[in-house]
Amino acid sequence: MGKRINEIEAVLTRLANGKINNPVTEAECKDPVMVEKLERLRWELIKAKDKEYEMQRKNREAIAAVAHDLKTPISVIAGYTEALSDGLGKEEYYQKILENTSSMNEMVLSLMEAETAANETSHRERVETKELFSGLLKKFEPLVLEANIKFKVSRIPKAYVRVNTKDIERVLQNLITNAVRYCRRGGKIEISFYMRRSKFYVKVEDNGQGMSPDIAAKVFDRFYREDESRSKSHFGLGLAIAKNIVEDHGGKIKVSSRQGKGSAFIFYLPIEYTPYERKRFLSEKFDDLKRRPKVIIMLIFGWIHCWLYRFSKYGLTKTPTTLFGAFISCILFPFFWIIDLFDVLITGEITYLCD
């Protein structure tokens, strides 16, 4: 027993010292069960190391992107300041300095926002979707109309989601700001809402310049810009922040775009039901069906139930037999329907339900 403990301790010491490339073998530990557990631990350490390396790589990219993007406005400010100090000042020089200072400030604020979104554990509460999104859209409507862009909003279905309101406001703000940025004057932005399979969908669509499939595949990457000419207007963090927030809330976000036609960003949030609401939701969906689908569904489930009853009458209640009964009832559905129809016509009742 003591020897096995020493073997396990030796392996753990090796792993703790960072020597995780070599697998754990029975030469190190004679107990095969412990070898399997230690090997799982080794792989978890490898995954953690890879994750740390990826984080460091992204941080290096972030620093490089910041240095690159700050270099241009700093150079511009230095040039105009030098001209002003030499007495060559013009009114437009002050305006250029102000514009580039604002650009630098936007970069710093975007970085702070991205860091907050990545590290912050947000407080969430159960909110009603219609109340949430109608309130948020009132805030952003002036931004769209001011850019001389038409703003259309669909009906908002009623559901409940558990979210941090500020986070969802940040997502919607980034998507709408992005749509305004790339939508031509006189264009249109449309916000639509719908529910599907216990998910609440939000779609932000514009008829702007759109993007190629290659760009669409990278648009959620941090610090990604379609081209350098746009680096002055934004820092390439808004969509990455939106993606992190949506996924942190248990949802997904995607983009579909056609160059020259526009883009559509779609994200969903999981709907939160109480047991009563879920039952009511399913009931309402069934009630919304037309008469023919309702009758078909009721007949199918009714006949499956009846055939299960038939099998149980003979004591065949094991799960495989019951499933087989359901299968037979579906395959021979029309045949037995005719038999029971004659049963009703002759006896006035379905015999196996009344015996």
C-alpha cells in the first residue's frame, strides 16, 4: 500500500513540475485504475496549459493591435501640435487634433468594455421580453433616424428570459451601431423578433454594403476590421463583445450577409419557463394548429395508446414489447382503424376498451 502511495506521489510531483508531455504508464504506477485517473488528470493539465497559451497569444495580439491603432492618431496629433507651436496654426488643425483625441478615447473605452465583458460576473434577473426590448429600442431609435435611415421593428412576442439588462443593451447597441455605420443614407434597418424551440430570437438586418463570406467568418474576432480605412471609425471589438455576452447567457449569434445587399445578425436567448408556463405554452401551440393537423395528432396518439392498452391486457408491459406495440400500431394504422370502425358499427362500442 505504501509503495503505491509513493508511486502516485511521484507521478503527481512530475505533473506538478510541468512535465506533462509524457503519458502516465504502468511502469510508474502499477495500479491500472490509478494510471487511468492520473492520465485523465494529465490531459486536463494539457488543456489548461493550451488555454493559457491561447489567452497569452490573444493578449499579445491585443497589445500589437493597440500599438498599431494608437500610432496613427498620436502621429497626427504630434504633427498638428508641432505646426501650431511654429505659428502655422489654422482652425482646422484644432478640429483634427480633437477628432484624433476622440478616436484614441474610443479605443481605450472599447478595450475597457471588452475586459469588463470578459471578466465580469453579471447579475441576472427574469425579465419579460416585450418590456425589455421595447424599452431598449426607444433608446436607439434616435441614433438610427438621425443618420437618415428608416427604422422598422416587428411585433415582440411575450416570453421570459434570464438576463443582465445592461449586457443585452450592450449587445443591441453594438449591432445597431454596426448596422448604422455600414448602411447607406436613406437605407433601412429592421429589427425582428420570433420564438422557436424554447429560444427567443432577435434579428438586426440592414440593406447596406454587406460583406464577403471570408469577412463574415472573421467578423466576431477581436480587433478584426474589414480594411484599414475603417480603423479610425471603430476598433473591431463591438461584435466580439456581443458574441461573448450572448454565449455567456447560453445563446448563440451568427451573421448572414451578401455583398452589396446587406447583412443580418441573429442571436437567441434561452426562454425560461416555469412548469406551468411550459405546459401552457405547449397547450397554446396545439390550440393554434388548424383542425386537420389536430385531428391527425389526436388520432395517432389515441391509436398508439389503444394498442399499448391491448398489449398490456395480455400482460405484455415490458418496454421492448410496448415499443413494438407502438410500432405495429403505426404501421398497421389504417387496417386496425377499419376493424374498429366495423366494431363500433356492429356493437356500438370499441370492445377492447369496454370489456
